[in-house]
Amino acid sequence: MTKFLLAVHVLAAIVAVGPVTVAASMFPPAARKALAEPRDDQARSTVRLLYRICRVYATVGVVVPVFGFATASAMGVLGDTWLIVSIALTALAAVVLAALVLPRQTAIVEGIWQDTAVVGPRATVRLAMFTGVFNLLWAAVTILMIVRPGSTTGA
């Protein structure tokens, strides 16, 4: 059962978190292009698509920690320091995504589609910074999951 839970956890991380990190990283440059060329419908559609990918896969990403907890429980490592740090970093990444990345994407998408001058290029720079923080947090979690101190894999 542990192997099954671990496989589902890893697959969920790849399928759910991967698209969010990629789409969120692509969003600021695409938004800058759409802001620079307000009549370019393809640029505006690209921004909207990237935003939709981020929202949908962020919601799907909830299964990653669910199966992570189930796997950790089955492995008997719930109290291990590396796992507690991973949980804290995952929670922080979720907060960054939900409180800093997605709301800014929403404002930019609404500004682009309503042709308002409320959103400018500075908003995309700040968004890119928060997206980078989100991606770094996930990279740290991934490294902890692979290297995990006290691992019995011999790696």
C-alpha cells in the first residue's frame, strides 16, 4: 500500500504542481506582451489560458499533500524533521500562490480584458517575483523529498 500511495503522491505532484509552476512562470511575460499590445487578441487569450491553468491545477494540487500525509503515515515518518519542514514549506507555497500569485493574476487578467490602465508593467514584475518565490519553495520541497535526511535508500 505504501508504494501505491507514494506513486499517487508523486504523480499528483508532477501532474498538478508542474503545470502551475510552468504556467505561473509564463504568465508575467505573456501579460507584459498583452499590456504592450492591447489589441492583440492572441496575447490576451494566452494570458487568460495561463491564468485558467494556474487556477485549475492549483485546485487539483490539493491532492498532493493529501496523498503525502497518507504516504508519510504509512511509512511512519510523520514526526521526522525533514517531513515537518517539507509540510511547512508546502503550506508556505500554498499561501504564496493563493494570496500573492493568483490574486495578482486575476487583477492583470481583468485589467487586460477590460482595457483599463489600472494594471501596468510594474504589476507583472512584482508577480514574477512572487512566482519565483513559489517555484523556489516547491524546488526546496522536492529536494527534501528526494534527499530526505535519515533516508534508508542509501542515496
